[in-house]
Amino acid sequence: DTGVSQNPRHKITKRGQNVTFRCDPISEHNRLYWYRQTLGQGPEFLTYFQNEAQLEKSRLLSDRFSAERPKGSFSTLEIQRTEQGDSAMYLCASSLFEGTDTQYFGPGTRLTVL
Amino acid sequence: AQSVSQHNHHVILSEAASLELGCNYSYGGTVNLFWYVQYPGQHLQLLLKYFSGDPLVKGIKGFEAEFIKSKFSFNLRKPSVQWSDTAEYFCAVSGSARQLTFGSGTQLTVLP
């Protein structure tokens, strides 16, 4: 069990640029979740996948955000035309959807939009 | 919609003091309840969880939590805190939809 990994760990970009983050879940986990966390708040749900299917998207996920999980393995989260309000920590979690579905979190990608 | 309230934003204790962090949730159906901890510079880690059965659940590092259904509460407790327990603690709930709804967190500072 190597844990959930996320890359990059930090990303600084200028407003209007596109950014992409990657999440590699725990290998046998079939569910993958994306959350966003801003300072002083708990993580907020963005979207999740079961295998390669994107099953739910939060209303927080504007049309500038897109997520994929090709082949049900790693996932990418892309933000187009970044805005300063997108600055946050983006967290990925994975779980094995049977029984308890406990989510295990990665270290996150901290995005700063200048 | 489900929601979670953590009323204590920052708690400061001396070592060996007892700890209780409050968590109340709002959800109309069957819930699963979690406490996660984030130590300085580290990622979120699962402390303990409740799905069913005994409402008193024990987690890692001597933490426990009690699910009181009538009060919609899932308070975290530890009889004697250590300096190494300094961290941010998040209560979370999931329902049929499985995604987690988190509280805003409680920063615990333990003074040596």
C-alpha cells in the first residue's frame, strides 16, 4: 500500500492560465474523489469516479473544471482560465467500494493563482 | 443536504488534560461518521469511523468517539492529550451518496 499520491504538490499560475493536477489512488481502490479545501475550512466535495465513470459532480464544479479517470486508474483534474478564487488545496481520496467505503486522502496540490 | 458543525474552532490544552471536541450533523437518513486528523505538514489521516453497531468507537492513538443518534452528535474524546496531538481535527459524515461532508475543523494546540 503506497498510499494516494498527487502531483504536483504546489502550482503557481497566472490568472487565465490552464492547470492540470494528477492523482494516483491506492492500487486496488475503485472509487476516486476530488475535494477542494480553502484556508480555515474543511474539504468540500467536487466530484467522484467509480472505476472510469464520473458518477457525481458538485455544484461547486463550474464548467471551467473537468475531471477524467481514463481506464479507471489515475485521475486528472483540469481547471481552465484560472481565477484568483480557484486558489486552494485540491485533495484526492480513494476508497474500495465494498462495505465501509472508507476514504484515504493524498497530500494535496496547493494551487496559487496570481 | 447534509451538514456538519464543529463549534470549537481552536482549543488549547495542557498535556495530560482531557479532550472533548464537539461534532453535530444534520442528515435525514442513515449516516456514516468519521474523524480525520491533519498533523502539521501532513495529509488528512483517518482517526476513527462509525458505520453501525456499538456507538462507542475506538480509534488510533487512544482516541474514541461516541455516536448519540438522538442528539445527532459524534463527539471525539481522549482522556489525556499529549503534545504530539497538536493538529487540526475534522468531523465528517457520509450518507447514501458516499461523498464526505466535512465540518470546518478544530485546531487543537497542546502545550507541553
